[in-house]
Amino acid sequence: MLHHRDNIRDEILDEVFASTDLSVAMPKYRIPEKEHLARHAYQVVSDELLLDGNSRQNLATFCQTWLEPEVRSLMAETLDKNMVDKDEYPQTAEIEARCVHILADLWHSPDAENTLGTSTTGSSEAAMLGGMALLWNWRARRRAAGLPTDKPNLITGPVQVCWHKFARYWDVELREIPMQGDRFLMTPEEVLARVDENTIGVVPTLGVTFTGGFEPVKAVSEALDGLQAESGLDIPIHVDGASGGFLAPFTAADLVWDFRLPRVKSINTSGHKFGLAPLGVGWIVWRDAADLPEDLIFNVNYLGGNMPTFALNFSRPGGQIVVQYYNFLRLGREGYRKVHQSCYDTAMYLAAEIEKLGHFDIINSGRPDEGIPAVSWKLKDGVEHPFTLFDLADRLRTRGWQVPAYTMPPEREDLPIQRILVRAGFGRDEAALLMDDYRNAIAHFDKHPITVSMTEEEAGAFHH
């Protein structure tokens, strides 16, 4: 009997929330004076994370939020692998090299076996490397011709913030083609209106962040071919394929946007978006070794062997790269096509259902030949609406859905739109549930019209 009572006492003392550690709140902004049991500290952190949103309901993010059990196992097995230390982890380095060759082949490199590329911590870092190569090569050409190098410019369509960072960090004039009227993408005409001898390159985006549309890489390349024939200006292209680089090869094979165009010198993409890898991996591949300036390659010998590195970050995790390779083996062309086409099918279903609601005009319908599996829309003009898109986004939050509403970049800041990004893990059933909640939200505003509508700033302040 005494032994039984001792067991009960031990069980009570083992209850985590009855512990001394958790009898008071732990400090939030200073390190505790004393240590705590591992499972107690874990419980505190785990419980705080309950206040985060459900990532599977986050239809704003481009990043992968659904992972196979095998992916989680591989990530656990590779937590200690430092990608930069190729001498210590030669097989991980070999896997990285294989991924580069696979991407080069997917993007129709003329010499995929001997191409140059690297993994990065994300597509933004990869874009920075592509921009740096354009800048260094432009400087070299200008210096060889005895010309000044103090006024470089870069031409883009409406771009993600990483290109604004690149321009500011490296003192390059960003000639961003503004949206005007119903034109939301780069066009060849707008490119030619801005290009000059100081243009280091043109960056079309295969999957514009704001709408999801593909910019016309082939048409821009042909326009630059014509410019070179007339003026002698040879302007290279870097394709920002953060999203589309992992989509078009599988779902829009006839779309010509990659190394099939000789003017395309480099391409970046994000492994943790439609590459289906966990957060923390991007890729860049150059068409030819000559397109990556030697000045951007560093050789280090203090990790056990002499090794080249040309990423911005030094130490970085190797697990995501291993999992990227797993996905290539696991899915193959057939599997990637099935996964992505399923996303497109769901996106097109959503576009049709949203259009039926009567309040909205579709901007991007989620078709694989036009853009990424995203649906974007605006309120119909000339119609009274008892809500704004920001009100709708806020109402959907009560059900856990994050469906972002935001205004467009210059010169269409007057236009608010809303967007759903369909990823693996968000299927037709979830889409039907979302549409039920969307219809319920509209019905709520029909009964209770908004007298003072929420603005973008108020929506952002409320949720942050």
C-alpha cells in the first residue's frame, strides 16, 4: 500500500503544470537566473506557439506548409549538417551538385552537366546573386571599353521587395515598370522605353507576387534581340522564377521562358515554395560558367579543405537541400506534374466560385499557362458593396483563414485586390469550406453593412 501511495505521489509531482518551474511566469525579455527542466521549458514554448495561426489556412504565403513524414525524418537526421562545410559533408555537397544539374536540365541548359549554380537560404538570396553577376559583368564590359561605371540601372516589372533591396544595397537604379490601368505586368514595349547603355540587365518575373501572372520572357527576349540588331546593345536577362521555375517545367512545358532563350543568363527559384521543400532553400543556376564572374567566388581553407563558395551566407543548414533531392527522387516529373496540376485545378475552381458571387472581377484565374496557381480579384467597379476587401479579409480571420487584401504598387495604389495562393496540402475539400465561409462573410455584411470600412492600415495594425 505504501508503495502504491509513493507511485501516486511521484505521478503528481511529475505533472508539469504542478511543477515549481511553471508555478510562476518565466521571464520574457531577460534570461532566467536558473536552469529549468527540458520538458518544462519545452511546454512553455510549445504552449505559446498555440497562439500562432494555422499555417495550412494561411493562403497568403507562397511557402510550403505540408510535409510528408519522410521529409520530417530527413530533416531530423540532417540538423547538424552545415552546407558550407563540403569537406566534412562531402555527400551532402554531392547532393547539392546533383540538384543544380537537375534544375539546369529542367530549364533546358545547353550544357546541364557542366553548368554552375548553388543552393541558397531562399530565392531572395539567389536573386541577389543573380543581380550581382549582372552588375559585375556590366562593369567589366564597360571598363574594357573605357566607359564609366557609375550609373548602372536594372529594369523589372512589379517586383518583390528583394529586388528593391538589391538596388539599394548595391547602388543600382531600379527602373521598375509601374502598373497602369489594367496592365499589371512587364511588356516588351515598356522594357524598350527604359533600356540604355547603363542597363545591367532585365528581370522578368515568372509569377508576379501581386497578381500571380507570368511575365512574357520570350517576348521581352525577342524585343531585346531586335534592339541589339539595331543599336548593338546586348542586354542580358535574369529570370526571377521564385515560383514559376518549379511550375512551368511540369505544367506549361510549351511555355518558352528559360535557357532555351540564349539571352537568359541566369534563373533563380525557391525550393521551399513550389519545389515542395521545407523553409530555407533557394537555387540559382547560370547558363554558362562565364556568366558567373570569378570575383564573386571565394576560396576558403579553414574548414578542413580548400573549397569555393559564392553564396551570400556562409554557414547554413543542409537538411533542406537533402530534402529537395528527396523530392526529386520521390516525385519525378510525373509526381511534380500531378501535385502542381492539382493546385491549378483547385485555383481554377476557386476563381469560378468567386466570380459567381457577383461582387468581384478576376485578375488571375489560376491557369497554368498564365501564371502560378493563385487567384486574385478586385471589387467590381460601378457597384455598391457593403464592405471592402479589407473588411472581408478581417471577417475570414475569425474562421482562421488568412486571405490577404492589399493595394497594388505605384501607380495603382488606388486598387485594392485580394489573393489566394493554392499550395500542396490545400485541396478541393478545404477550398469548398473556404468558399462556404466566404459566402457567409458576404451574407454577414449584407445584413450588417459596414458604415466605416476598414482600411489597409487599420487591417495591418489590428493583425500585428
